[in-house]
Amino acid sequence: MHVFASRRLPGGALDLIKGGITVDVWPEPGPPDKAVIMEGIAGADGLVCVWTDEIDDALMAAGPGLKVISQMAVGVDNIDLAAATRRGIPVGNTPGVLVDTTAEVAWTLILATAHRITEAERYLRDGRWTRETTSLELLLGRDVYGSTLGIVGMGPIGQAVAARAQGFDMRILYSSRGRKEVAGAEQVDLDYLLRESDVVTIHTALTEETKGMIGSRELSLMKPTAYLINTARGPVVDEAALIEALSSGQIAGAGIDVFETEPLPMDSPLLQLQNVVLVPHIGSATVTTRSKMATLCVENLMAGLRGERLPNCANPEVYE
């Protein structure tokens, strides 16, 4: 059997692939072109990919022998699941292990944004902090403690964020498709959440329904003193509308880990704004978490190659 991997996985996880299976790994740190993946899977039984790879029906057609697609990510919005199911290909993902890490990054962005940490660091590094510029109003932020937190999407990561909010004595609101039993959290509709919250944090999956769900109208409902945090998927937020809201002072600031286009283009207006904290999609980026994700990815791959049900399958209807 033969496997093509679009990246070298962390922690030496690809070394767990044994049993006479050959593995062809894209050698560069950055992503391969779509054509490279199509060539790589031409005679392959399995594909290992990540969230930046576009896995559509045309690509799958280039790998008629594919028995499994195993992705090192929770979200699978980059994969045409319907096409995979039609072709009888189970798609694996890696949920669960990155919940706490991503919740910590969300909280890092909440605190850094509210307290203007990156703006303050730039101020210091640029040599602007002098005896003459020091005043009692220098770089004033806003308290997170005792404020209202709005969580959009109360899945496992949203629940982990809510649990940490207890320590900040926050009022917790959430909007979600279904009711979740979360201590101290009140389910409300999205508009009410946006109007009431001092911090709005996004934790919903990217679907056709959620794409662009935070746009100009939704941002206009937020307080001018409020902050928007996104560690979910970039297209959930209308980026042009967010840039306008940040530029005009419609909202106070934002903390963003995910973007409509990744990597973020260097001509993005976001890079010119001072009231936004930007990080390069590092929500799961710890040694431990990425290693666990890679191991789950290989476990899914091996199960698919053996013709067994994947431990974590994003399209379970393929088995029906």
C-alpha cells in the first residue's frame, strides 16, 4: 500500500505507519500546490492532509484507489465531504485533543486585546515610552473581570472557554443550535448576545450557514467598547466588515487567530490597524497537542487502510 502525506507530521507520527506501507511525504514546510497532491495520490491508497489543503471532488478523482483521507485538524471545511461519501472514502479528523489548548489561546487573545498588550509592546519597543509621554491615561484598556462574555458556538471549545470565565466572575451568554448544560451560562439568541457582551468569542464550525454570520449588521449591534475574538475559522466573520468596524471605532478591538485567506496577505488592512491582535492560526500550536493530533491522524489512516471504521470519522454516513 502507498500513502501520500502533504506535510511531515509533528512528533515523528508518520513513523507509526508500518506493515509494508510506503509513505511519500511533501518535503517542504509550506503547503504543496493542488497539482502536487493530485500527482501524489494518483496511485495512493491513503492521503494525509491538513486544513490548508483544498480536497475537492476533482482532486479525489485523481486518486481512484483512495481508501481513506486522514486530516490533522478538527474542522474539515476544506474537504468536500459529500464527494468523499459518494466515492466511498471515509474522512478522518482529530477532535478532542485540542480543546483546552485552543481555549487557552482564545483567552490569551481576550486578555491581550482588552489590555492592549501587543499595542503596548510596540509602543515600548519603538522607543515611545519616555518620561515626557508617560501619563495616567497611557494605553488604558478595559477590565475583563466582572464583564459579560458572549460565546458563539457552545461546543467543547466554547465550554472550555466558559469554564475559564468562571474564574473571572463573568456573566456568560451563549448562542448555539442546541441547548447545552454549562454551569453559569445562559442561552440567548445571537442578536441579544451581541448587544449585551463586552467580549464576543467565536467557537462555531464553518458551514454554509455560519459563513459570514458575523457581518456588518451583527458588528453594528455590538457595544463600541466591545471586543471580537475569533479562533474558529476566518470566513465565519466578514473580514471587510470587521476592518470597517475596527477602523471606524464601531467596536473597540479584536483578537484574530484565523482569517479568510491564510496566510494573511501582507497587504491586508488588518496589518495597519492598532486595535487588533493578530496571530498566525496557532490555536492548537503546542508540542503536546500537535503531537496528539498527529497520532490520531495516523490512527485514522491505519484504520482506513485496514478497511476498519475510523476512530474519528467526519462523514460517518459513508458506512451506511
